Amino acid sequence: MKIINCPLNGPRNSSEFVHGGEVRQMPDPNNCTDKEWADYVFYSDNQIGVVTEWWLHAPSGYWFIAERHTGSDEILRTYDPSEIYTSRVEFKAKVEPSASEEVTV
Amino acid sequence: MPFSLLKYGLNKDYPFEQNADLPSPSALKPHYDVVIIGGGGHGVATAYYLAKYHGITNVAVLEKGYLGGGNTARNTAVIRSNYLTSEGVKFYSESVKLFQGLSNEFDFNIMYSSRGQLTLAHTDAAIRGFRQRTEVNKHFGGKTELIDPQQIRELVPSLNMNPADQPVLAGLWHIDGATARHDAVAWGYAKGATQRGVELHQLTEVTGVDVDKGKVTGVQTNRGKVSCGCVVQAVAGHSSIVGAMAGIRMPITTYPLQAMVTQPVKPFLNPLVSSPALHCYVQQTGRGELVFGGGSDPYPLYNTRSTMELKESLLAHAVELFPFMANMRLMRQWAGLTDMTTDYSPVMGLSPVENYYLDAGWGTWGFKATPICGKTMAELVATGKVPELIKPFSMARFDTFRQVNEMGATAASH
Amino acid sequence: MSLITPEQFDSRSFIYRKHQQAEFIEVAGAAQVLSYKEQSLQGQSGPDMGLTDLSVLPRFGLRGPAAGDALVAAGLLQPEKPNTLTLSDEGLMVLRLGYNEYWLLAVPGATVDLQALEQQLTSPGIYPVYCHDSYAWLVMSGDHLADVMAKVCAVDLREQSFASGDLVMTSLARVSGIICHHQMAGKSVFSIFSDSASAGYLWDALLDAMGEFNGAPSGQHSLIK
């Protein structure tokens, strides 16, 4: 079985991990165009080469980042997300006028 | 049955068929009206219908390997139309109808075998989904019924009705379900197309696409440059990579899908049986082998290596469905690349590049659509208008959030 | 005849039906297996390996950026490295799961007031983790811990790579779980925490794996000095 090196838990069988998709910059959902949002949600480069991806070590619920080659399936590097994300990412939904009325009712 | 087959049977001598083989390869011409990238089922079917219905024969099919050697040869040859949405059912039903007449049309046996396809429900939620699919199918003229465990037992006596402690509660019995020899489909189309003047160039890899002012003008290959009026891209498993050559970014992620086949045994299993809950489908080919398919690999990859854990879980589930299979030997196992879209429907029609037409996003549902894809893509190329049948599958649907969700209608959940 | 049965309590272990012929005592408002009858008939020499269900014992968790500092401020023995644990003389076990999550548990015979601690350990930057009703707590004891676990788990759990005080989060018998190496009654044991939904399966799977080492269910009396 393929072995993935978890930055927190060490080398483990790949069956303990869940793929979480590419690390991407999220556009501001309140101000971006529909096309930008669609691109973020649905579209992908999907090329052969090294990609930077989120992975989850399921038994510990630990998310980390891996650099993996999509042709050879080789994992070049894994690291804690704090290397990229230094602060918590907040998600603030835009309050629609009608929605706020419903809340006050 | 094709009459020539009957003639074969009654003939004393071994009948030698003239022009049995494809025309030998020639030099690439500097210009074609239509270049089709990809010599799989979809590509040669498009060429065939272009020549047959639209009289367009200045067509080159460029294939980097050999005819039907990619995912056409790697799928598990399931033909069905019991989908979830009206768009999907209409489209795939047309395909099933075309498949039924192909052997006669080609005068070449594609070994179409109408067996019926049985999908098993192990939960109430699955039964609800089946009810919806039954009604949608019937509405569009398909033959699909919801059947009870007793009927399932009669159809498939060898099935374990309590696999993995998940009792079979009901079945979606798709009478139109069928299988065919996937290679023969590609060969039949290729033969028909080349006989009408289409050129099939194998070992010809497209390495670049020339786009001038938003319009495609030609392609570069390992055998030189070719100019063309339009391009049809039909490269299942590499859609994003070829698309990128034309500067097109796609709503596709590519995953391997593994399958395997056992030694041949006497016929015992007529319908194609699948269990989405157990991520497994099983069918017996005309040669007696059992073909297994399952869910996709758990993460994207451009690699057809096989993995032990997926084999293990797939076989464990297959043995749950048919316990005696534990004694059978595997003969072959392989993987194909599936271009998955988020709504499990294809990406067909126009692209952001003028005269560059897409036949992509064929995930795990491409083989069954081969004839209708060829027909509609040919119509699109010939008329420049997107046929009604494939309008819902345009790539632009993702930009307007109008997906055609067929995720619930796969034979094995991916 | 046992006077206490699990059915008398609203709070029960998820696998209480597996404990047939058992003698129970009341612990934290639930029935805890003290011993199994067949074994008491055999006298003092119980099975070589035991599996004990401690799911009803009290425990709680906390996580967040301020969780570690709060433990230190409360004067508790805090595990310094991720994926390690501490066990105090009063029977308070603290697991450090990853960087910022801690579970506090009272082992059998503990003299700590977990409820008071739970109320004390609240502040901004601390979020509660509910690990009582969602997890089963099984304790494997005996001389062949690593040998048994090698049958169901891919991680090397032999003494040289998994010392007392270490814990791993991994999959065992194909379900996710936490395996903790610590001492009870002067002997090495493995505490195993796994989703309560699959606890019945895991109980059977572990007993099956322990079979060749003469393993059997055992009550908490075997874990107290």
C-alpha cells in the first residue's frame, strides 16, 4: 500500500487519508462575478505535473498540504498548513435584505 | 442478425472479406475540413456520421496510439439509459436505439447483447431514487421497472440477497440495458468512416493547437502541421490536457477507474447487476468471463497503475453479491482514466474557441453514449448549430450553475 | 446475582448487551462491568489478555489555541508533545491529540473531580469536544498487546517505537481509532477510543484477534491495584 507522510502523525497507509482538492485562493464570494465563482468551484487546470493539495488524515482529523505529481503519483513534500495560512480564514456571508427581514420576524 | 453472418455460417469455404482491414496509413494532407482529435469510439463515430449524413469526407481522425486503444478498450461496455434527469434520459435513450441497429448498419457484428440491467437498492432512500428514475424513464419511452426481491431472485438466482448485511430491498430493472463488444464498435465506425473517404491516422499525436484571433486554424502533430476548418476534441481521459493546448480550461478532474475480469465460466448471469451501495457492478461477457467494475480511485491521477486496496474492496463486495465467485481466478485487471465533471454529465458542444468543438467530460459514462455522440457532434460540425439533444451539456452550464445532475444514477457510486 | 444492571441507568455503554453474565458496579451514573462470572469461577487466574469496556467512565475534551495554556494554568500535567499523554497519581489521564486538542479522562479508581475541571477549563479560545457519548473506551491488557495489534493495525506498536505515554491516531480493524499506551495497576495497557457507532464491531474484532493469545473480556477489577 502507498504510504503518505503525515506532518503530524508520521508515515501512514494511504487508506488513512482523504483527498481534499487543490489549494486555491478563494475569491471573495460577496464581490466576485458568477464566472469567477464558477471557476473556483468547478474548473481546474487538471494537468500532469506537481499540484499542491489539501489532504486529511482521517483518524486524527488533521488537514495538511501535500505537493504531489499527478503523473507519477509521487508525493514530493507534505507540510503543516501554517506554512501558507498564518491566520484563520473567516467566511462571512453577505446578508441579503430579504433574509435579514426574515430574521427579525 | 446481419445477413452476411448467415452467409458465413452456410459457406463451406472460409469467406475472405475484401477490404476487411482499414486502409493503410498515408501521408498527412496539409489541410482538412475537419480534424478530429482522438481515434476512440466517439472520434470515429463522429467521422462516420459526418461522412454518412453530411457528405463531409475531407476529415482526418488523429490518434496518438491505435484505433480504440484508449478508454474505448478500457470501459466495461455497459449500455443503458436509466438516468435521473430528463436531459440525460432523452440523450442516452437515443444512444441505446442507435446501438441496437449498429451491427446491421456496419454489416459487422458488434456483439450487441440485450440482457437487461439490474441495479440493487439496499436502503429506503435508494428505492425513492429508483422510483423517480423509473417514472422519468417510462415518460421518455424507456423500459424500466421497479421490482421486488422475489422478482430479483427469479432474474438472478445466484445473487446473495443479503450482501454485507445490507439486504436487497428492491431493484431497478432496466430492460433496455445491454452490453456490446467495445472494440468492435470502434472498428465498425472506423471501417464505415474510412470506406467513405475519412482518413484515420494512428500513431499521430496532437502536440499543439493553433488558434488565431479566437478561432482554431490548425493543429500541430508529431508528423507535422495540419491546417483545418474546425476541430473536434474527443480524447476521454486527456480532455483537460488537449483542451489546454487550445487555451481552454475545463470543469473536469481526472481519476483512474479500475476494473478486472475473471476466467471464463459457463453462462449463469444474464442481466448486468450493479449495487451502488457496495460500489460494485458485475456482468458476464459473451465469452463467459465476469467483468467487475467499481468506484473510481480516491484522488485525481493521470496514471493507470492498479492498487491493491481498491482491488481488495471491489472483490470483497463482488464476493458478497455472488459468494461462489470466491473460488474463481482473476485473469486481467486494468485501469482507465475518467474525466469526471461535478454533475456526472458530459461537456459537449461549443467551446470558448470558435470552430473548436468539445466532446469531453465523459467520466464513467462514455461508451454507452458513443453512437449518439457521434451523431450529434457530426450535426454540430456540419450545421454549426448545437443539436437540441446536447444543448443541456454545454460547458457554459457551469458558469450559470445549471448542472445536469446525474450523480445519483451511476451504476457504482464513484 | 448482580443487583445492578445497565438497564437501570439512562446512560449505558454502547455495547452493554455484549456484557452477559457480568457483575456491575455503579460508576458515574451508569453500570460498569466489575467482573465476568465465568472468570470468578476460575479463581484468581484470569485470561492472559483482557479487553475491558470503560465506555461509561467520565471524560471530556477541549480544543483551540488557548486549550494548552488553560491546562497549565489549572496546574495539570500537560503532555508536552502532540500525540502523547500524561497520567497523574490521582488517576487523571490527559491525552494530547494533535496540536490543540486535549481529552481529560478519569481512569478506574480515580479521585479527580472531572465535572469541576470541565467548568474551570472555559475561556475564549477553548471549544468543547464531546468525546463521551460519541466514543467507546476499550482497554486491552496483557502481555501480547503489540502482537494482537499487529494483526489489525499497520502502525508499529512495539515497546521500542510506541513507549508508555505515546498515543497514535490510526485505523485499526479498518475503523478509525486512538490507541494510547499507558499504565494501569502497574502494567502496560492499551486504551482504545473509537466511534461508538462501530464499537460493537470493534469489540468483536479485537476479541477475535486476541483469541490466539488466550484473550477474553475482563472487568475493571483487573485494572485496579
